[in-house]
Amino acid sequence: MPILGREEKAELEAMIHARLASLYDAQGAGALMAPRLAVVLRATGITVEDATGARDALACVELQGLFTLLCYRASDGGPPMPRDALQNLATEAASAAALQVNRISPG
């Protein structure tokens, strides 16, 4: 039985989207491209922070490894990632985090 089912994953995605949108609005699209920046899930909540401090996390998903961000990173000189791409980024991050959390489940 997975710890995070469909409904929990949808809630996780919404929380991740809110954190990503907050960072995007405060610092712009370039802030999401920072090396080692990750969505970190702990028992106390979700943060977007440097992955090096995430040793105690239930899940840690580095943003640079997600397909949506890779697409914008590879397009040198192209337009920056639009805000509406955050939903795809949040979906990918939630899926990856859920996989990590569900591995904790005993069976």
C-alpha cells in the first residue's frame, strides 16, 4: 500500500506548485535554474532549497534533473521559462517525490 496515493499526490503537487510560484514571483525564472536547487519534503513540510542540506528529508528532488527545466535550460538564448510551465514542473517534482516516499512503505 503506497503512502502517497492519488489524492495525496495531488495535494503534494499543489503545495509544490505554490512554493515554486512563490520563488518564481520573488526572484524570476532564473532562480529555478540554480545548481542543486531542490524540492525537499520533510515531515514538517515542503521547501525549495539547496539539496545539500536535505539529508534528513523524506524526499529530495533536484529541479535541474526534471524534464521541464531541462527543456528551458537547453535553449540557450531563448525566452526564459514562462510562469505557466510551473504546473508541469510541479507535476514532475510531485511524481518524483512520491516515488521516493512510497519506497519507504513496507510493502
